[in-house]
Amino acid sequence: MKRQSGASVPDASGADVGRPGGAQSTLNILLTSAGRRNYLVEYFQEALGGRGRVFAADAKSSAPALQEADGILLVPPIGHKHYIDALVEFCQEERVALLVPLNDLELPLLASAKARFEAVGTTLVVSSREVVDLCFDKWAAYRWLCGEGFLTPQTYLSLEAAKAGLERGELRFPLVLKPRWGSASVGLEFPQDLEELELAFALARRRLARTSLAGEAPGNALLIQAFVAGDEYGLDVVNDLQGGHVTTFVKQKLGMRAGETDSAVTVADAALQDLGAALGRRLQHLGNLDCDVLVNETGAWVLELNPRFGGGYPFSHVAGANLPAALLAWAAGETPEQAWFQTQAGVAASKYSRLMLVRRT
């Protein structure tokens, strides 16, 4: 484990820097699995306005986001037995008030270790283990969505069940084949006929067996889903740190790259905002829920639930939202400004790549 930071110290009033607790207190933030999310480092730095430091953690020293953080922590890979230990130790030594995770794989570990972080004064923007497991397991999410009355594509847990659905006329090609556990559209296929389905299923099962995405049920690690055509939207379903719904930001996706929103435009859609509110109130997640929705003449189909900052949040931010500032306010026991929960409709934006110098030899 390697770190680079300036330790926080008491300010002139005697208040501890890095701990929430009033207007005089300063807040230190840790973004884990920071990767390429430089924009989140910048958003939190702007929201802090000098009231604290934004630290970034990653397993790779070349991660671009580390280069713009106020301090860094190099950690073992997420699956390492000392991953949580490294984070807890850093949070205690650097007086981290708020930890914001950015990778699906670390959410279950962090959710199970909340008490350890609370003991050193760190608030995790992580939902309960129950919510995290439900969202990460797409089969569990499908069953929950159906049980709660949300519209979601018909899904099958085995090749045999999908074939039976085809024979009964419940299902028709093209289909969607995807891992039961996973993110960023990893392993996503669209078989056009039965031969493609069987070939894609066999290949995907073999590939998954060599990865952590097989989960605890390698025999049931793939899902076959009805294909739904329509316009794709991304929702940022915002709850406070007690799980109460606050607002929902809506964007129409215009382009995708590597499983992440690449271009989008904000929209004012009361029906989708109501959908987000219903999801937020029933799920009671903490912070942001990144939700994918397809809309057609039948209705709004919920596809994915990810209880974390997603790749679509920047499109809400540039249109006026400021969830980082709201999270900081909640952590400090302050009331967020209502303007932070509003976006201007019709703001279109696109992502772009830029070069980040990580080392000079």
C-alpha cells in the first residue's frame, strides 16, 4: 500500500479537519476505484471549495484520476484479503469523512464493513448489503422488479428455460445474452437465431468460468432476456444518506462507448421522474442509483440498477445538478441547496478522451 497526501490537522478553531460536524469542520473525501473518473475528483474539489481534500484510491498508479487528486492511495486489488484493511487504515489516518466507491465489485465488501468505517468516523455512500446484492445480481433484480410491479424484459436463468419460452411463443429473436453478475456491458451478446444462441451461450459460459463473474452459482451465471426496442434513457435516482428519495435526473442516451454513456441530452420527463421516485422509495438505496430504462409505445422498461455513481452522471452535472455538494452537505449535517437537485432540460453533451501524464523518467 502506497500513499501520498498531506495529513489533516485541527484548524484554528480547534475543530478536527476531516470530520463532519458543523460549518467550521472540514471534510476529507476518498473516492475508491477512481480509475478514469477525473471529473468526479474535480466535482468534489469544486464542491469542497477548500474545506478539505479529495483523495483517490486505485490499484494502478497510472490511473488518470490519481493525477488530479489532492492525495492518493495505492491499494491491493479489490479481491485481496487486505483491501478493506487498507481503506480503513487510510480513512483513520487521513480523517476521511466520506468514502464514495465507484466500482460494483467493491460494493458488497464495503457494505459488509460499514461498522469498521463508522468506528473511525467515516461515512460510506454505500447501500445496505441487501440492496447491493439485489442490484448486482441481475436475476435477483429482475425478480424484485417483477414483484414490485415495474415493467422489465422477460428473463430466463437457463438455456433450457429460454428454449421452452421460444417454443411457447413467449420469446422471439433477437435475444439478449448477458452475465448474471457484471457491469459495463461485459459479455453482452444479441443472438439472432437458435444456432447463435446456443453457440454464444456455450462460449460465454466457458469464458465466465475463468472470471469472477461466475459468482457463487457458475451453473446459473448467464441470463437470456427478451430484446426490447426503444429509446434509451439514463436515470440518476438520488436518495439521501438515510435512503429517502430526493429527486431523479433524466437523460436520453445518444451514444454509448465501452458500455458507458458517451453522449446524452437532459430531458424533462415527468413519467420517468415518477418512475425514478418509485424506484428510490421502494429500494431505499443511499446516494445515486444509476438506472437504465428503455421507452417505447408499451411503456418504460427498467433494464439495470446500479447503486453508485454511473457513467451518465456527468451529463446531469453539466446541466446544473450537484450531487457531490449534496453528499458533502448531508455528511456535514447541513441542508443541501435545492438548486443542486435541478437540471436544465435540453443540455446535450459528449465525452472525449485526453492524455494525462502519469510519470516522467
